[in-house]
Amino acid sequence: MIIRKNILKTIVTVFLIVVIFATLYINKFLAPTWLKGFLIKSVSQAVDRPVSLASVRLNPLRGFIIEGLTLYEPDGKTEFLRIERLTTSILLIPLINEHKILIPSVRIFKPSVRIVKKADNSWNFAAPPLLKKAQPASDDTKGFTLLIQNIAIENGRIDFTDNTRAPAYNKALIGLDATAVYSAKENAVRFKAASKVTEPLKTSIGLEGAYLIKENSLITKTVIKNLPILELYNYFYKLSLIANLKSGDANAVIDIKTETGKKIGISYDASIKNLDISYYDLNLKGDLGLAGTSNLDFAEIFKQEHKAAFNLKGSTLKGLYFFNEISDVTGTIEISKDGISTAGLEGIAHNVPIKFIGGIKNMDDPQFRGSLHIAK
């Protein structure tokens, strides 16, 4: 028994010595030259962009550590993507016969990406492509399949600039934390992310979902909190020609599901507090709820089905002919491709409770029809 323990200690000691010397050799001779150059060349060829790398080294416990990985714009000077530090577990090859290489986890610290919409409406990631289309391997030269089980992003940042606006519009998502986990049992990638928008929005955005590989289906749920819609509205400044929005803070939940890459279904549920919007002499103030669905076939993009419901909650409507002002407006307005209608919109006009029923039944013949009643 004692001999066996001594043999085990000797094996462990020899193994540790080999690991230590192998690590020292890799970090001293291979990592600073060959491995660093190999990574720069491989990444540059994959993304078709100039690439730089500060350092790469091996840690026996944490795996490979890559620092200062930067992808540049085609000019070779402007940064497109920078990763402060990336750690990855040592590669495992559990299924040699199946040509599969498994990386248990990848952790990315403080990545920052710069997204730019140019004055000609092109994007800085559209040309050249961020990722080249992979060439299918022949049966004779079949390569390894790379599988990453877990990817985690910590404290990321996405800067957005739109140069089609004057002056240029700038915003950023900060504090981005995200994870993506591959499940072989489900044959799916599940992901979630959370971030905040830079001032003055003070908005938080949360995202979770899954990509079902076999079904080629994407399912996402996005939660937006404390979004002042005025700035978003002003960004799409052409809408200001239709109406004037003065204030409003929105919370929203948006669910999206795609099917086989051909169809997409969207459902949303939002609430807007302290809404103040005007259209000529017509002004609406108060709280508004908005819920709806949209089903879109990519092959027939203009033949989409859309349904939405606006829920007015004690709002005030001003500028109507004869009524001048209707207060405590409550009810639901439904909108679809067939028209606009309400089964009962109630309010107070000239100290009298009223109720309106009707709408536009045919958008090809947009005539407003309905009836006005004294509400009970």
C-alpha cells in the first residue's frame, strides 16, 4: 500500500513538473511568436480586416488568455472591435472519429464595438463582410467541427453613430453582460443579455431567447424599461411632419419568433406614461397602453397581417370640433389591415358622460362612421 502511494505521488509530481515546464516553454517561446502570429493571421483572414493582438499566454488553470485583440476598419487605424481580455478553456477533443473539437467555455471581458451608419446609408460592418462565408468541405478534406459550449461577455459596450443625421446621432449600450450556452440535448443555443443606454435615456434593455438549430427557428423576448420616447421619436424625425410628440416614458415587452427562416411573428405589450402628443389642433395627454401582433412572410413582405390595440386610460383629448375637450377618455381602439374601430370609447364632454362606437371599416374607402351616445 505504501509503495502504491509513493508511486502515485511520483506520477503526480512528474505530471506537475511536465505541466509547469510545458507552460513555461509555451509562454516563453511559442506564445509570443508562433501562436500570436497564427492567431492574428487566422482572425484577419476570417473577418477580412486588419487585426492586432497585444499578447497571448497559457495559464494551466484558466486556459489560454488573449489580451488586446483589436479588429480595425479597412483603413487599419480606426478600431471596429476591441476585446480587452479573452480567456478560453484548453481545447478538448472528446470525439476524434467524429471530427469534433470542444471548447468548454469562452469568457470575454470589456469588449467594445463601434457600429456606424454612413452618410450614404451603408454600414461599417456590411462591406467588407464581418465574417466570410465558409466554404463547404469536401468528403475527402472534411475538417473539424468547432463547438463552443458556453460564451460569456462581461461589461461590454456598443457605440452607435448615424452620420445620415445632422448633426450625427450618437448613442451607446453600456454595461453589456451576456451569455450563450449550447445544449446538445436540446440541439439549441440559449442566450440572454442585459445592458443600459447612455444618458439621457436612462433606459435598460434585457434580452433572452433561444436558437433551435434543427427547426432553424429563433425565439426572443426583449424587455425595455424607462424609455423616453421623445428622443426615439426625434431620431425618426420624418414623423414630426405628421405629429408633434412632447413627452412620454415607455415600458415594453416584445416577443419575436421566426420559423424556418421564412416567417416571423411579433407580439408586443407596451405602456406609455405621461404621453403628450399633438396633431394640428388635436392634443392627447395621459397614459396609453399598446398591444399588438404582426405576422410577416419574408417572401411576401408587403402582405403582412397586423393587429394592434390602443388602450386609453383616463386621458385628455383636446381640439375636437364642437367638444373642444374630452376628459377621462377610457377605452380601446383596435387597428388592423381592415381598418380602425372601437367598441366603446368613453369620456366626459361638457360635464356629460359620452360613449363613441364606430371607426373606419374599409381603408380603401376611409370614411369615418359611428354613433355617439350618452353614457350611463
